Amino acid sequence: MNTPKSSNSTAINLYEIAISLLKQLIATPSFSKSEDETAAIIEDFFKSHEIPTHRSMNNIWAYNKYYDASKPTILLNSHHDTVKPNTGYTLNPFEPIEKDGKLFGLGSNDAGGALVSLICTFLNFYEKENLNYNLIITATAEEEISGVNGVESIYKELGKIDFAIVGEPTEMNLAIAEKGLLVLDCEASGTSSHAAHPNEDNAILNAIKDIHWFTQYKFDRISPILGEVKMTPTIINSGSQHNVVPNSCQFTVDVRTNELYSNEEVYHLVKENVQSKVTARSLRLNSSSIPMDHPYVKAGLAIGRTYYGSPTSSDQAVIPCPSLKMGPGLSTRSHSSDEFIYTNEIKEAIEIYISILTKIL
């Protein structure tokens, strides 16, 4: 793969700015729904660069200096909330530690590295006149819990958006499609009785029949990028004691939809094929994709980046315009013990973002 070249002094300066900001964010707890302190840090950062900002709850956004509503607009989006650290940490999750080319700390990889890289990319273009597109940067909340008070809550306030880059760890390759998420809570019914007597209406056995259907059913429409719709039973609960046949068995199914099915369509298909009562936690988080001939995709491929379909969900699911996922870091490091990002990944990300956007701006 080719790494684009840019002004060395500019690249170094933006890289140093990005690392400094990321260290501040790591040092400040920002669990989903409690991101107010990192929101304030991001606000102060833009203020220090004399860039006006807007805030709604814990979401921060800014427009390029010569924003023109008559022009098309590109949204640069990433999140500043994190999950809670798991019990496997050996380092202080809130202490940014640089070692062996890595920056350790909670949220460094997911998605602090992408966020600060996009912010510095925005800084690079902020004062440029006569761009073909406007740029908006958003640092948003509640992504880790798919909350309604994140980017979804401010999207209509931003103005018309033509295209979005969602910063998540993709090794700076182009995730041109993303699977949707549909969580189904199911309940199989039966008839209670003493376990010593015959009973053909055992709720557990009724649930097993439906669970078998979930694991065996094949959807007709297979995406060339995302593959099949995947349904995975993940939780089951039933019974109170060994000698009582239960009259209820609850189980949960994690469904990852491709772009050829809406969540609502899958939900209704499931209800038609199982006997259990089925409730969808949400139908909001649909699959998304972007055409291969989109200018940003073509520009990214032209400098040697690759493309793929992502099995994980992100803010892309609630951004209704064409979008792709792209950022520094590796997805499998997300939510891991002693989370880290290579500092050079951030430097490279800023250079790549700027190189691709320069081709279309």
C-alpha cells in the first residue's frame, strides 16, 4: 500500500497536536452517557484554535470557516465515549502511556485515534477558501451503546449532508459496507407441571425448536460485500427448580443484517417462522453501504487502500446519507485489556485523510 506524502512540517505539527489531544481524552473518563468532561475538552480545543463550535448534550460540532450552504457537504464523524475497562487491565486505563511506539489507554484505539486524526484533518482544511465541499466535524456521544443522544440526535441540525466519513479502527482501509444490528428478545411458552409426569408442552423444548430454526435458516439475498444475514442465539433463561417443567423460556438472538434487507423486513420474517413471542429492541440500526464509484472510494483506492465489508456496527447505522467507515487502529483491539494504538498509525491516518480529501475538495 502507498502512504501519501504531504508537507513534512505540517504533517508533524498536526501529528503532535493529535497525540496531545488524545492523551487528554484518555486521561478523562468518558463512559457512554457521561461524556461531559471530554466534550468540554474538545470544545476548549476548538476554542484554542479560534474555531466556533456548537454543542447539544455531549455532542460537539464545527463548520469550516468558509462554509457555504449552496455547496455539498462532507461530514467527518467519530465518537468520544468509551466502554468501561474490563477486569483484565494491567495498566491504568486512564493513564496515557507511550511505550515501544504505542500509546496505551482506554479509548485510544476505539475511537480516540480516529477522532483526533479527523479533527486534525479538519484543522488542515478549516481556513482554505473555494473548496468544492463544505466540511463539518462532529465529536459525538453514546456510540458504544447505540444511544439516541449521539450523532442521530444532532443530524438534522447540521444541515444537508452529502457524504460521511465515520472514524473507526479499519487500518485506514475503506469499510464500504457495514452490517446492521437487530437484537430480538424471544419467549417460548409452555405448560407448567411436575417433572415426574408426562408433559408435551415444555417451554424449554419449544424454545429449542425455534432456536434450531434461527441457526438453520438461510436468507436468499447474499451480499457480495457483507455476505449472509447472520442470526446467533446468545442468551437463554428458564426454570426455577429441577422438578418443575417451566411454562416460559426466554432467549435472545443477535442478528447482523446485510444491506439487502432492512431490519424491519427481517423482524417480520422471523415472526412468521417461529412460535415464540418476538420483540425487537430497536429497528434503527440498519445496514449501510456506499457505491464503489463514489469519488471518495475511488480516490482511496487510487492511493492503494483496500475495501471490505465490516461485520461490526457503528454510528454509520444512524447516519442516513451515503457513508463509509475509515480510521487508524485495528478493530480487534477495541474493548481489549490494555488497549493501545500505534502512534505512527495516527500520523499515517492524518496523511491519508488529507491526501484523499485533497483529491475531491
